[in-house]
Amino acid sequence: MQKNGFMESKQGQKALIWGRKLLLGAEINGIFPTFASGNKMFMETRSNNIPAYIYTKDNIIRLILLTAAFALVFINLYKPFSSESWYNVSEFKFFLFSSLIILTGVLVVVISRIIMYYYGKKHRIPYTSYAIWILLEIFFMAMFYTIYTVILNPKREYLAAFKESVINTSLVLLLPYAALHLYFSYREKERQLRLLAEDRAETAAQQNVYSFYDEKNELRLSVKRENLLYIESADNYVLIWYLNKGVVTKFMLRNSLKAIEESLTDTNVQRCHRSYMVNFDQVKVIQRRKDGIYMELGVDKVPDIPISKTYSEKVIQWFVNCSC
């Protein structure tokens, strides 16, 4: 019998399925997607904290590299900070010198994001704090470029140079930040949808197996959906009839039919009589006879299952729905 079974706690199994559904549903329906990290993920979706995927190691590296690349292109094409007057050299040498300066300035972002990475491991970061964090990155980076500009061109007024540096630094940082955050969000939503699809597939796979527990909540039998025939009450036991290698087989389980009915809620195994439950996947015919209504399962050596008046309307409706 253990070949057909998998020994897990029934309550733990249900908690796992519904817990994952709740968690994934909260992420997909939330304002912002979140990084998978248990309850922290769910709380971030409902609170004003930024998603944790923003300060994961891989995404921080992507942000630093793209910011550096964008800054190099920006300063060499747009030539802000009056950078064309920095060096009286050829375009190629200007590119080399400016690259060195830009990369030095990007160290502000590198240091800032390293601090954010380790801070984020222990604390959640609200959106307001994240906005202030970015403003501070702009301020310190602008200060670096202002000082460098004034050193190379002493005739420049400090406040005018700082104002220009703030504007250009904002463009250098905010444009790649905005693009990357949209990209990170898109990737996270894809990941969440993939997890949801996997969760649904796992749930569907579990629904293809009916598991039966005794009165002590210990798993005794698992039967594939297409092999289960019907369940019969026998005093303090139930008899589970199923196909095993094409042979009709009986398994006696100490439990009540009512408890089995509750465990199989929302499945195709339904109560049809005070003493019977039947797998509607196996029902071929419902027939009214002189002595009552019966179901034929179309399997040799399986008796017709009676339908009591109490369940007749429900059973017929269920049979029609299953046949559609």
C-alpha cells in the first residue's frame, strides 16, 4: 500500500498549499512586486517599504555598471560641467581622462550601494528613506564634480558650478535608475508569475492523488484520481475500493465516512448515500429503477451504487457538470 502513498501530514500539506497561494497572491496584486523572503515579502507588499530585490547583490552590480556606462556616454556626448575646457587634448585623450574622472565620481554610488546592501539585510527601507538616499548620492556626486571643475577652472563661480553639477548629476543618476527599476520590476513580476504557475501545477498534481488518513490523522493510503472507484461505510471503518493493476481492490480504513467527505471537499468524490461516496470520474450511467436510483461505474465486478433521496438532486447535478 505504501507504493501508492506519500507520508506527509495532512494539515501541513494543506497549510503549504494555501500559504503559498496567499503569499503569491499578495505579491501579484500588490502595488510593487517583492523579493521572495517569507513573511518579510508579504509585509513589504502591504507597507511603504521598497521591494528587497532593489538592493540584492546582482541588481546593485547591474545598477553600478549601467550608471557608469551611461555617465561615460553622457559626459562624452553632452560634455557637461564645461568639461571641454578641462584638458586641451584630442578627443581620444579627453575620453580617457574624462572616463577616469567619471569612474572616480561613480565611487560615490559604489560606496552608497554597498552600505545599502548591508543595511538592507537587517532593516527594511521605506520609500521616503530611499528617496533621501538617492538625493544624498546626487549631492555628494555633484560636490565631487563641482570641486573638480573649480580646481581645473578657477574662474568658474562655485555656486554656479554646483548648480550645474546638481542638474547634470541628476540626469546621470536618475535616468539609468529609472530604466533599471522598471527592468527590475518587470523581471520580478515574471518571476512571481512563474512561481504562481509552478504552484498551480503542484496543486493540480496533488489533486490528481487522493490521500486517506485514519482517525489519528496518519496517512494510510494514496490513490491516483483515475483509479479510485467508491468509498463505503462499514461501522467504524470505511472501505476504499480502487483499481490496482486493473484489479478491483479493497482497503479498510479506521475512520468515519463524514471525516473522509470533509477531506475530499471540492473534489469529484462526492457523497451520494449515507453509506457511500463515489468518484464521479468513474460514473458512466445514472439509472432510475423500481427500488430507487443507481449509478453504474462501468467497471467489472463493481456493484451499482445507490443514490438516496437526500442526495439525488445534488448527485444528478454533479454528474451533469462532470460530464460537460
